[in-house]
Amino acid sequence: MIDEHTRKVIKLMELFSDVEFQRKSWFGLGIDVSSPEEMCNNIDDINFDIWIEKNNDKISEILGRYIKSFIECIDKLPQIMDPFIAFSSNEWVSLRLKAKIISDLIYKELS
């Protein structure tokens, strides 16, 4: 059974991996409005660090490594990012891929 906090983590990872959501929300092409900075701030908003601590003994070593790598990538991003530059940057492509793997593994391991 997936708890509410885990659902929020999965949802955020799905948004990080969703290139269409980012394209539409970052460039004003849809009803959602977002930015690279807002997405990164959401990591703190959902208390991702607390979720990691709470679930550390339940997740696999590979998932733990992907989460660590994901957070390291986020920490290396500039504070202010131009959406047009960020969208196709190597850093965001890497984040999208890692986020997809993280969401898939969380769902598999904790459901």
C-alpha cells in the first residue's frame, strides 16, 4: 500500500520525467504554469529528504543510488534557469531519465 507522502514523491518524479508537461508549463503552451526553479523547489515542499529517511530501510540499493544522483544533479543546477536553455540541457535530460527510473522503482518496491 502506497501512503500519501509516497504518492507525492512519485507524482513529483513523474513531473520531472514528463517532457510534455515541462514544454507546456514552462513556455505557456498549456493551462499549467511552472518553471525549472519551481520544480526544484517542490522537492523541499514535499519533504523529499524526510521521505528518504523514513523509507531508507525499504528501498533497494539501486533506488538509493538513483535518488542520491538525482539530488546531486539538482544541487548542481544554477539557482535561476532560463526555461529555454534548461529544457534541452544535458542536466535536464539526465534529470528526466533519473526521475522516470526513480518513480518506476518506488512504485515497484513500495506498492
